[in-house]
Amino acid sequence: VYKRQAEEGRVAVRNLRRGGRHELEQLQKDGELSTDELERLEKELEKITHEQVALIDQLLSHKEQELLQV
């Protein structure tokens, strides 16, 4: 159950990243962002995505350890 929820969380985070990336690309296409700004924001988005996925993995690991102690 918890592994499935963790995977659903990872997928949700990645879907948000995809949507954010699409919006950033649209802003760049519309001339509201420079190429350099786009690259910087995409790197920041990727960093946040990795942090959130790592947090989900950490929470899952903690929960698994908690269940093993019972």
C-alpha cells in the first residue's frame, strides 16, 4: 500500500514538473523569458523535483522501517 502511494506521489511530482516545464517553454516562446532565464528556471525546477522525490523515498523508507519494528 505504502509503496503504491509513494509511486503515485513520484508520478504526481513528475507530472507537475512536466507541466511547469511546458509553461516555462511557452513563456520563452512568447518572449517573456530569455533562453538563459529558461535554462536557469528549468534547472531550479529539476532540483526541486529531485528534492521532492527524495523526500518521498525517505518517508517510504521510514515507514517501512517502522512497520518492520512492529
